[in-house]
Amino acid sequence: MTTTHTLTAPGVRLHYEVRGTGPLLLVMGAPMSAAAFAPLADALAGDHTVVTHDPRGIGGSRLDDPGQDSTPELRADDVAALLDALGAESADVFGSSGGAVTGLALAARHPGRVRTLVAHEPPLLSLLPDAAERHAATEDIIETFHKEGVGAAWAKFMAVSTAPGAVTGPPSEASDAQESPGSSDAPESPRSSDAPESPESHEPSAQDLADSAHFFAHELRGTTRYVPDIPALTSGPGRVVVAIGATSGPLLTHHTSTALAGLLGTPPAEFPGGHGGFMEQPEQFAQALREVLAGEGDGGPTTG
């Protein structure tokens, strides 16, 4: 059974969901909402208490100030407040894409609250050798959103996410509503590798459009420019495992994840599927996550 709750945190009312029994596991994305992780959460609920939430400004998590930017630091503080609301001192954390960036900020800002963080393909563009070019491409996407709207921004975002010289980051269910991914000349299109087509793919809802607008205007820049605190991550009491999808080779997030693993001094763990493997193969993905949380086949030992 899944129960839904609302938490009032500084500047936001967070929507979160709880299912299952067992050790506490937080599962999160950004900008993906709790709904995107429901199949994975269901697959894990037999042996974990799984908590998912809508990140601030997305879905049911309403901001006091809709114009406030969503930074990894603010999202990390939201998660710490969520742990407080759950009466939990610490938890295991799985974060994908922007949610992985949130997890990295959580582990650095709130040491002791994270037992194991599995950071699945964080889009940390600042770790790449051509970071300036990547950031410029991100700014172009954001400018496109402001000038031409959500559709044009998603088309540009998805079209370049696997191309040489491209910028990528968190996918969104709404991104599948655009036409360009299927026509990309990249080795594997983001639509096929990252996000399975949903029934409403070609007719994004009002909420999809609002979430996309928030992502481009207030989240994309802060997420992709985040620089992880490597000393804090490697010296803290928690364990950080970088996860990369088995079919994510063409994606820029494969390179950002490899760079992060190198800085942490640990090999990455391979997970089923691509950037959206938790949606493509939730049962297999859940098993891989169980093994990593148990310390089998992961990217490194406990630190601290």
C-alpha cells in the first residue's frame, strides 16, 4: 500500500509517498517526480520502506515563491527535512540524474544522514574538460525556452543530448512529447534509451508543461553547474557509489559519471538499461540496487 503525505519545509510544501517495509530507502529524481519512480519503488517495497517525493517546484510540491530557483543545496535540505519528518536519523539514497546531484549535495551538507548513496548518472558538466562549452550549450537551451517556449527547448535539449559537443541532463516525461529525439543521428536516441514512451507522450498535460517550464527556468542551470565536494564525500561517514547504465555509452551523463567516479577513486557500478533504466527494467534495476546497497559489486568501500 502506498500512502501520500505533505511536508511543510522552508519555502515549499513537499509531496511525498511511502510504501513497503524494511530499511529506509529514499528514491529521487530532479526534475522527475515521484510518479516516474513508482515501478522501481513497487519492485523494492517487498524488502524496503521506499520513500519518493516530488522535488520542489515539480508536481505536487508547491513553492511559496514560484520564481525561486531550485538548487541542489535547497533540494538536499528538503530531503534532510523529509528524514526529520520520517523520524529517521539516516537512510540509503538512490538518486538518478538531477536526483543524483541532490544526493551528492545531501551527503556533503548533511553528513551522517546518508548511509549509502547510489548516484545514477549525475549531469555534472563542470567535471568535463570542455565544461565551458557545455555550460554555454546549457545557456542556449535556457535562452531558447525563454524565447520560444517549452517545445523548442525540449527539442534542442533532446537533439543534442547524445551528439558530439552536446549538453545533457535530467530527462522528463514531458520531453517525449517533442519530435526531435526520434530523428537524431546519434547512435542511440534519448527516447529509446532514456525514457519509455508513455500514453500521453504526444499530449503533455498542463502539469507536464508547468514542470518543464520550471526545469528550464529554475533548475537546469543549477543542477548542471553543481560541483561536488569531493573531500566531504570521500571523508564522510557514508558510502558513495556512482552508477552508470549499461546502454548509456552514447550519453553525456556516462562521461560525467565516469569523471565523478574517477575523482572519488572508485569504479562505477553498472546498472541495467540506460539513463532511464529504472523505468525500462524496474525489476532488474531493483535487484542491481539491492546488490549495491548490500555491498556486492559496487563502486567502493565505506568511507570515513
